[in-house]
Amino acid sequence: MPAKRELSMRQLRNLLRLHHDGVSAREIGRLLSPFVARVVIANPLQVKAIAQAHVKTDKIDAGTLASLHAAGYLPQIWTPDAGTERARRLVGRRYQVVRHRTRVKNEVHSILHAHLIPQCPHADLFSRVGRDWLLRQPIKLQ
């Protein structure tokens, strides 16, 4: 196991500030992982001990989480490994690109319709022959 770096109190406070600002627990876990042997992220919907506490401070909540974890009663969320996380990002990015491509194609069809240009005689306007046909159309650029 590689040697772990030290985490200063200032860095830890910044991570806590990120958490309070809405950064996901999974992302904070990724930032903490170089400093610890294992990151455990509790499922907040299943940790009732903290929600029902009368005195709520970060220090008391941390102690409650540590006690639950030591006793083996801390409900954890599943965290994907690096490969799964990468695949998720790629799928998400592909989804964005496909949506953008669809918007652009719809805009081209809208422009053709606005200029009263008849429908492309080819099966696909965006194939090679369709694009050649598109270049020959009389569209006035404004």
C-alpha cells in the first residue's frame, strides 16, 4: 500500500465547506481517498441515529457515525470503481453529444422549412449525397 499524504486541518475544513455547499459525498470521498486507507460513505436516508438526535453538531455527528461504523451498523452507499465511474462519464458525455447533434439537425430542417425548400430527395439529409444536395440549395444568409 502506498504511503498516505497528510491532510491539514485547513484542507479538511475546505472539504467540509464543499460538502455543505452541495458537492456530492462521492466526489468528496474521491478527494479524501489519497489520505486514508478506505473511504466509507454513509447512506443518509438510513442513518436515523443522527436525524433523531437532540443535539446536532458536526463533532457529535462524526462521533455517532464512527460508533455506528465500529459496531458494523453503518449503512453505506455503493461507490463505483474507477472503471465504472469512467464508463458513466463517457455514457453521459455521449448522451450530451447526441442531444446536441439532434438539436443541430432539427435547426437545419427548420431553416430549410423557413426558406420553403422542399424535402431532401435522398434518404438522409446528412449523408454525403444529402449534404451535397444541401450545398446546392438557395439559402440567403442574414
